[in-house]
Amino acid sequence: MIKFFRQIRQDLLMENKISKYFKYAIGEIILVVIGILIALQINNWNISKQDAIFERKILFDLKKSIENDLKQFKETELRVVRRDQAIDTILLYRNNRISLSEDELRKYNGRVGLGILLSYDKAVFETLKTSGLQKVTSDTLKEVITRHYEVRLPRFQEFIDDNYNYYKPLMDKSNEKLKQIGFYESYFEPDEDSTRYYIRRHYDFSKIFTKEYKEHLLLNSEYKKADWGRIRGAIRYTKQVLKLLNKEIESRYQDEL
């Protein structure tokens, strides 16, 4: 094809048809430019198609990830509720308002000291950041998701971690006091094959009525109160993000749901 056009140009020059030569050359340039523009447009279409496929996948992956996070946050909230209920139950027992068996006392005492940590999965969001946040076409959704992962959840997590680090030494000190007054004694218990040993505790639940145990309950209650609002905040804001994400998915991918 190139040889064909070159031959035409040479024939025009040999025949001294300069004006026709220039017209032909201009036409050839225009054809080349049009070809380049068409190629660029096709390339842009391909890129847009790939971005659309990526956006669809990342939105569904985010939905699944945020749903899992919300489930985990609710489980963490349940731990706080159980700790709160255990503290209230033992306080009622201390005040002779209710009766509890030794198994029940063991259960509620174990729940009093339930640790609280907040964690979430950032893997999908990091993939989105690496590939380009601009691939999410909704500016509102993009802003909300970014704020969720880079501002709100890190703040909740940082507060709860700091709270844990503050109360942990106090809890250890309180547990040591309980050990000193004889509330519990640790011992080793072998498994059925006697190949492994587990640390167990024997409790003297009469010590629940001591001032040391009351201080222990008060400390755990303060710890719970400090975490409570942040955990509920994490749940509330995560629900809002999930609602907005579901709305975007339903409006664009209704046939796939």
C-alpha cells in the first residue's frame, strides 16, 4: 500500500503536476491523521471498557468486604454487651439480689474481663488506591469510601487501641490483687493423652464480696464505657457507607443482583 501511494506521488512529480501533487499529499496527511484518531478512539474505548469492568468488580468486592467488617463490628459490640451484662449480674449477686451457681459465676466472671479490639479489612480499598480511585465514577461514593478507610475507621481503631493500652496495666494490677487475696489459683491440667498441658484456674467465689473484687468490676465497667461509643460509631458509619454503596450497585447493576 505504501509503495502504491509512493508511486502515485512520483508519477505526479514526473508529469510536473505540482498542484495535484500537493493536493494529494495533503489528502494523504488527512487520511493518516484520521487513521491515528480512529486508533486512539478505539484504544480509549478499550480502556473505558476495562475501567468499567474493574469498577464493577471493585464495587462488589468492597460490598463484601464492608459487610464482613460490619459483621465483625457487631460481634465486637456483642462482646461489650456481654461484659456489661456480666458486671451487672455479679453486682446483683454481691447485693444478694440473685442466686448464681458456681458454673454461672465462672461464666460471668470470665465475661467481665473480655478484651475489646477493633480490626477491619483494607485489602480491597488498597487495591482500589493502587489501580486508581478515579476509576470509581461516583465522586460522592469515592469521597465517602476514602474517608471511611483513611479517616473514620483508623480513628475508631486508634482510640480503642489506646484505650486498651491504657487499661491493660491497670487490669493486670487488679488481677494480681485478686490472686493475692486468693480469688484464683492457676494450675496445669493435662489433656486426654497427657501430651499437652493447659493452664486452668481454681476460683474461690466467696472473694467476690471483697472490696478488691468490687474495684475490679468498677475498672472493667470504666473500660467498657470508654469503648462503647466508638464501637457503636464504627457500626453506624459503616452502615451508612454500605447503604450508599448498595444504592450505587443497585442503580447500575440491577440485572446482576
